[in-house]
Amino acid sequence: MNINIKFKVLKSTVSKPESINQEPATITQVSKSSSDIIAEGEFYRKKLLLNMIIPGIFVFLMWLVKIIEVLFDIDLSRFGIYPLTIQGLPGILFSPFIHADFTHLFNNSIPLFFLSIALFYFYSEVALKVFIWTYFLTGLLVWIAGRAAWHIGASGLIYGLASFLFFSGIIRRYFRLIALSLLIVFLYGSMVWGLFPGVYKNVSWESHMLGFFSGVILAVSYRNQGPQKPVYEWMAEETEKNGEEENDGNEEEETETLR
């Protein structure tokens, strides 16, 4: 009798291996995390492709205009901006699509395409507004303040986008957007020489400078819209504590003055 009882007790203690029951839970957790990573990567890939649509269409229209100009042997530079004239007003709308030659077109296509993608990807909430405002504000300022000549090309728009992306990241003080600002400086820092007169021949430095100025204005105007610097829990707790301490201090000052 004693042997049987001891055997049953030992058998009951060994009957529930906990490690076997816990293994499937850890496997399902790993599978969920990997699926989340895959879904997140798919989301950002689709977002990137969608944000390439408007820049791609814009660059395509630029090339289409130049091809039509060459095929039909016509000169569309008269659809550019001629400052302070009625005949130069349509250029505010048409001048970014008109280029002097294929070299001019190629040099503008690549930076415009990538800067536009960066704008629509990182500032998707305000990207379309910023793009349209940069487009028309730059053209209008060139029409008002440019020298007496035909101003053509998308370089003013390029300078406006680069300026917005740089200053917006600095103003928002968000490390991801600041990294984008530094990338803009690294890739297109030499563009700064285009802001000064006499550096390049037959170049509308006014479009560059006024586009740059438009980007600064829009970066300040839209500083509270779009992506913002995240506020972490510990930062929120510190601000709450500081606020409570200030309130306590104010109450003490009020009681002292009442005395």
C-alpha cells in the first residue's frame, strides 16, 4: 500500500509539463510580430508609390511640352513670365513647363521629381497646398520683381521646395525632418550659388531667390500643420509637474500678499 501511494504522488507531480504548454504561445507571438513588420513595410511601399504620382505626372508634362516644341519646331518661350506686362501673366501658370533645351530640362527634372516625392511623403497632410502655393507664389513674385526678360523653367519651384523642406524640418525640431533637412543640404547645397546674380549666365537668379523666399514663408506658415515633434509620456509628466509647481508657487505668493 505504501509503495502504490508513493508512485501515484510522483506520477501526479510529473503529469503537467509547463514548458510544453508555453512554447506555442511564444511561436504565435513571433509570427504576429513578423506579420506586423511585413504589413508595415507593405504600407510604406504603397505610400511611396502613391506619392510618386503627382511628381511623375508633372515631370512627364514637362518632357511632353519639350518634345512637342521640338517636333513641331516652335518656340514656347513667349509663354514664360515677362515681369510687369499683361502678356507675361500667363507665364505664372505655364513657365515651369517650358525649358530652353533638353539639358535645361534634364537638370530640372531630377531634383524636382525627388524633392516633390520628399514633400508628398513626409508632409502628406499639407503637401498639395504647399506645392500649389510654391508654384503660384514664386511665379507671381517673379512677375512683380523680375528683370525685363522672359523667365522660363521649373527652377524657381525647385528652390521653393528645397527651401520649404530645409526650413520646415528645422522649425519643427523633429529629428526625422531635421535629418531630411541635412540630406537636402548634402544633395543640393550647391544650389545656393544660384541665388546670386552674375554667377551663372542666362539664368533667372530672380526665380531662384524668390522661390527660396516662398519656401521660407510657407515653412513658417505651415509650421503647426502636418508632422510634429512627438511628445513622449515622460516629457508630458515633467511638464505637468512643472505646471503644478508653478501653480503652487503662485498660490503661495497670493497667500503671502493677502497677509
